[in-house]
Amino acid sequence: MAAAVTLAAKGMPVTVFESGPVPGGRARRVTTDGRELDNGQHILIGAYTELLRLMQLVGVPSSALLRMPLDLRYADGFRLRGALDLLFSGRIPFREQVDAVRFFISLKAKSFKLPEDISVSALLEQHRQNGVLGHYVWRPLCVSALNTPPEQASAQVFATVLRDSIAGPSGASDFLLPRVDLSRLFPEPASEFVAKHGGEVRTNSPVRELAALQKEFGAVIVAVGPHQLKALLPDLAPAYEYQPIYTCYLQYPESVQLGGPMLGFSEGLVQWAFDRAALTGERGLIACVISAQGDHQQMTQEDIAATCHAELKAAIRELPEPQWSRVIAEKRATVACVPKIKNLQFRTNHKSLFLAGDYLDADYPPTLEAAVRSGILAANRITETH
Ligand SMILES: Cc1cc2nc3c(=O)[nH]c(=O)nc-3n(C[C@H](O)[C@H](O)[C@H](O)COP(=O)(O)OP(=O)(O)OC[C@H]3O[C@@H](n4cnc5c(N)ncnc54)[C@H](O)[C@@H]3O)c2cc1C
């Protein structure tokens, strides 16, 4: 949709073929058991400059996002409000604070480019960041941003995330939490923008082969997920490894609250819980997020929901049983963000065929922003050459 909007804004007639009933792909609204839910709780950060720019371009009001400064608040009482809290939090031993400053100075001195890509846990070990900060800040940040366990995740991509968020310009590390469903957040307003500019978005329209499209249209951007690439471009698709993201929705009576839009859990299954009342107005609905691989992949959905409830119950006094629960398991949520991942280019051997998607960016983890940037890149290349 980022590619389509970029082309439409430049007056190019564009047709989008989307196999699903709603646009949005891995960040979309789903209807399940008669209820509308997001396929997974998403979080944006202030550093998502291109996505935020396109949202503005297609007319999404700023009220669609709840912006809040970096605030890591945990159920066990640990809290880190803003990057400066690294230095002032009484919960972080002085030795670690000194090491954290050295860690940042060392990354900054190298312009956040590591001499060799290693795992995030090896990087944290090197800089003695595996204590309280590792537990509450670096490791959770790695899992949330790279969706890959620190033992496997790319330290280089992690360093880039730190550069653009915590060490970025003012507001870059702000959290932006959607206040509307994910399809309304960008893909649907983007579709309306494309239609207004003479283009068309065809939902329920899977593309089965590219040759006919290449004949019919001047240029084609293949913006499918990495696991869907093989069906269209079998020769091109490398064998990626994937990481899951599970979201467990628990509906409680309307009076149940988390005491803030999000709450961290540092032990157990749940990593972050989101209070949908504070975001979308869905009172009593809590979304528990479990990113990356883990033992939960062997559990039944009922067991996952029961475990999430038990962990919430330990944090929220007198929490009643949920009225209903729903686990949405995205088994291939993103490619694993590991060192030396073989990145495809957005250009292919055909001069009118381009790729776009979150898996294409060599610097960024597979996120909404990476997907948007690659779409803009492919669209710009088309307008330059056609
Ligand atoms: C549960 C979950 C939570 C996440 N949380 C975050 C988060 O908090 N922050 C963040 O930044 N990122 C998050 N991500 C990652 C983010 O959702 C993805 O990086 C992003 O949506 C990828 O966009 P994309 O356009 O590259 O691919 P996709 O979203 O996969 O889009 C590909 C589209 O192509 C369509 N398609 C496939 N094959 C065909 C075909 N043959 N014909 C027509 N259409 C086809 C699909 O239906 C789909 O709509 C999360 C992902 C998941 C699954």
C-alpha cells in the first residue's frame, strides 16, 4: 500500500491485487467468531518516519495513534521512563549504569556500525549489559523489535534500532499505539487515497502468475510476504527462517484495567499486555503479546489463554475469570532477524518487476517501517524509469 500511495501521489494509475478480504496483510483487522480483532497487537515508534508521513498524506488523523514517551512499566514494579532513566533509576546498579554509558559511547564512536555482526546476547555480554538492564530493557527490546531471541538476533540490526530510537532525534523513541484497528490505521485510508487518485484496490483478488500482469501493466511490484514469494517467483525466493508472534485476547468485565496502556512481564509467557480500553475503547479487553519462538508453540490455545490469565491474575488483584479468550497465532510473523541474513534486492532481473516487503531491508528489522520504506523505494524506481 505504501508503494501504491507513492505512485498514486505522483499521478501514476495503479492497481493493487490483494488476495485477502481486507488490505493490511500481517497488520490487519480480522473477523473471528463474529468479533473484530487485530491479527496481532502492533506498536509503532516515533522513528517510523516514512509510515507516519504516508499516514498523514492519506489523511489519517493524529488521533489514530496514542503517542507516549518511552515508558517501560513492569508488573513487578520495575519502571524505566525515558532513556535518561537508565542513569537515574534506583533499580539499576551503579556499575551497570556506568557500563550502559560506556556501551552507548562505544556504539556511537563506531556510528552504530559493528566491526562484525554477532548475536545480541554476545553484544550484551561484551558490554556487561546482561544484568538488570539486560533483563528489563535490552533483551525485551530485542524480542519486541527484531522478533528474534537475543541468542540468535543480529546485533547489527539491534544497534541500528538503538541508533534510530534511543539515540535518535527527539520523539524517535516515543511509543505510538494504534487507537483504531490496523486496517483503518493505514491500509484502508491508503486504498481510499489510491481510488481518489484514479487507481483501484481489488480485494479477494489473488494473483496466480505474473506473466499476464507484466503484459497488462507497465511495471509490477510483488509485495507479498516472504513465505508467499515462492508461489510467484520460485527461482528468486531464498529459504528464510521465520519467527512467530502470538496475541492472546482476554475479555474481562468492563471494570478491569491494567493501570496504563501497556504493562510488561519479565518472567513467564506474556511479554507485554495492552489495555485495549485505553487505546480503542474496548473496555475490559486485554491483549497479551508473546513474540518470537518458545515453548508456547507446543501448547494448545486453551493452555496459552489459561497461562496468560494466570500471569495477569498475579499482577491484577481480584481479577475475575475471562468471559472469552482468543489466541491468534501468526506462525510466520516475520523472518528471523539473524546475523548475515541473505537479503534480496528490491530490483529483480526483469526491468519492470520489483519487490517490496519488510524482509528486504538490510538495516532494519522486519517491521511496518521496513515494509513501507521498501514500497516507497520500489515505487520511486518505477517513476524514475517509466
Ligand atoms: C502478530 C504480529 C505482530 C507484529 N507486531 C509488529 C509491531 O508491533 N510493529 C511493527 O512495526 N511490526 C510488527 N509486525 C510486523 C509487521 O506486521 C510486518 O512487518 C508488515 O506488516 C509486513 O508488511 P508487508 O507489506 O511486507 O507484508 P504483508 O503484510 O505480509 O503483506 C503482503 C500482502 O500480500 C498479499 N498477498 C500474498 N500473496 C498474494 C497473491 N498471490 N496475490 C495477491 N495478494 C497476495 C497478502 O494477503 C498480504 O496482504 C508484526 C507482525 C505480526 C504478524
